Amino acid sequence: MTQASGLPGLALLPSALAVVLIVLSRRRPAVRETWSILAAIAQTATVAAMIPSALSGTALVWSPLTLAEGVPLVLRADALGVFFATVASALWVLTTVYSIGYTRALREHAQTRYFAAFALSLFATVGLALAGNFVTFFGFFEILTVATYPLVIHKETEEAARAGRVYLAYTLTAGAALLGAVAWIHALAGRTDFEPGGILAGQGATPAVLWGLFILCLLGCGVKAAIVPLHTWLPMAMIAPTPVSALLHAVAVVKAGVFGLVRVAGFIFGPQLLREIGAAEALAALALATILLGSLAALVQDNLKRLLAFSTVSQLSYIVLGVALGGPDAFAGGVLHIASHGLLKITLFFCAGALYVATGVERISQMDGIGRRMPLTMAAFATAAFLLAGLPPGLAFASKWRLLRGAVEAHAWLAVATLAASTVLNIAYFAPIVARAFRGGGGAPMREAPLPMLAPLLITAAAGLVLGVDPDAGARLWSLARAVAASVGGAR
């Protein structure tokens, strides 16, 4: 059921206005930062106001214009869109506070550009979250690429410039593939609406045509989703400031990629059609390979941010695996893991940034005894790391448990074994960091990062615990995830 409403459009207004106001306030840092915080809070409140409608099965729809005949620009606040927009907006609030502490502590240059690009990135993220069709999604998806590029090259070093070139080469090529898919779907179905259960079934397309479309969609979204072998841009992008890394991993870019694959699997093809043509099995195989290879690559990293990057490569494919398996538990678990990974991985990046600001440490081999100097930061790191590995109680345990149940229901025993192995590998690369941090260094004085950096990481670590006990606390994330799985008809 749908209902016309301007609320989805209103959800884009705070971040859009923030871009302008931040630029206009470039000579007044305190005012510029105030606009950033107010915009993040306003956007979160607006998105939260749409949760009751989404849970009731009513999708609020706003269609301001038609781009061409039969090609409307549509925002639609269904359960999946509201879920992702809620996660992104809420984490933007904390990332903004953290960024203020980070940029002030390091006296970063080009702060106006930094905060304006941040706001534009969140504008694009919420826009693609609430996109009602593939055309609208594609537009915001490409805006996100352009908006995040200045953040990737923020340091303006040769290494940053190279990372930026690679980032654009990957993401713009992927965008071209996605545009081809969108045009082809419109030619085939006469529309590109995100409809639960898919719009391609019954269109008379041959398996070869459907496979061609699937491959284009996989290339288009898979780059940002960091599926192996499309992932190599992501570790390179870690040259960016740590709050940008948090944005890339937890809030915007990579989550936009996996969110796009959820839309493709559940709302363009549909789980049943994917199984019929054999694409579900292929997608699951890619996800399993990525889960293992990402974890193995993380094991050998010494740079903390690169380790977290490869961890993200692995963790993102939990979400891909959930939609590939297609059953109700697996699909809902995959959707919930968008929030699980976002919340816990942003905590880990916040901790990495705090370590760098307070001590200059970037490498794991330099972390001996640092937990004695920064006990709160490393306690938050340890909490988030072990929760992200899937240990109870934690939000990632809640999402991984549903994924495991879905894999068992589907008799996907290789998936069950891979998920179990991934948990062991997660512990294997996180536990030595924690052990090293609290070994020795007893005589060093305590020196935590500034409060605007410390408070967000403590809040997100605590939230990972609380939501693990009750995933429906506050934003009703689990109810939204179950609503998404029910709507796409993922049951076998």
C-alpha cells in the first residue's frame, strides 16, 4: 500500500541545505560545524518519523517530476529504504561530532570542503535509500561517487591522488554498467520500479538476457559492495582521514553497494527468479569466496586501517549471502547486518582515529601497552571487535544467527561452514590486537583522545551491546528487517 506524502522529499532537505550553509559559513568554523550537527539531527528525526508507516506496510511516496516519458523521479519510504536511511542518518550524527574533534585536533586543512562533501554524501545516501525506482537510485548512486571523491583525496598527497584515480576508475566504470542495466530493464519491463518480489518475472526474457542483466547489476553495485575481485579500490582509499574511512565503510559508499544488491535481488529480479536461472547460487558462491578471502587478507595486515578495510570486504558479503540464499531468515539477517556492521565497524574506525590523534599510532606493531594509556578507547575497540566477530551478546550475533538459521533451512552447508570459519578468522585477527594493547606499558600516563572523539566511540560500542540484547530497541531495526524479508516473498 502506498500513500502520497512529501515526507520522503523532506528527508533530503537537511543535508541539501547543510551543503549550502556550510559553504556560506566557511569563515566561521563554529557556525559551520553547528550547521553540520543540526542537519544530521534533523535528517535523523525526519527519517525516524517514517518508521511507523513503513512498519504498517504503508510506503510514503513522493514523485516531484518526470525525467522523461515513463521515467519518473520517485522517492518511496518502504521498510528497506527507511531501514537504511535510519542507520545512515543516525550514524551521521555521531560521525559529525567525531569529525569536529578529529579535524580540530589535527588542524586539518580544507575543513569547509570536508564538511560540505560529508553533507552531500549523506544527501546522496538517503536519496538512494528512499529511491522508488532504479532510475532514481542510479542518479543518487552516481552523486555519491562524486561527493565522496574530495574526501578520498582530502590529504592532497600523491598517494591520495592515486587512490582517488583508482576510486573513480572503479566506481565510474561500475556506474556505466549500472546505467546499461537500468536502460535494459526499462526496455524489457517498461518500468524500473522497486517492487517487492521483482518486476522481471513474466516479461518473456530468456535466461541469457536475464543473466546479462544480472551481470551488469552485479558489476554496477558489486564494486561499491567490494565483492572480490572488485574490491581492490577499498584498501587504497584508506589513505583518507579516519572519519572518511568510517563514512566509506559504515555509513555510505560500501553500504550503498550492498543496499543496491539487496534492491536488485529482492525488488528487480526477486528471489524466485534468481533461483530459477541459477544466479542465486552464483551470487552465494561469490559471497562465500569474498567472506573467506577478505578475512584471510586481514590476518596479514599490520596497518590497522587496512586490516579494518579487509574486514569490511569480508563482512559486507554476509549481507550478499543473505539475499542470495533468499529464505526469510537469511534475507532478514542480511538486511539486519547492514546495521550490525555499520554500528560496530564505525566504532572500530573511531578507535583507530582516536589512537592516531592521541599517539600517532597507525600500525598494530606499534600498539604494545596502548590499552594502558587509552583504556576507554581500547575497551570500546575490544567490545566492537568481538561483537563484530559474532560473539553474543551483540547486534552482529543477532544478524549472523539469522543468517546461520537461513543457511541451515536452505541446506546450504558450505555457507554454514564458511560463516563458522569466518567467526574464527575474525577472532584470529582481532584478538592479537587487543592482547598486544593491554600487554606492558603500565608506566605510561593515561591520555585519551578529545571528548568529541571519545564520546561517539563509547556510544556506538554501547549501542552494539544494547541492540544485541534487543534489536528492536529504539528504531525497530529487526521489525523493519523482517518486514523487508516478508515483502519480497523470500520463503522457499
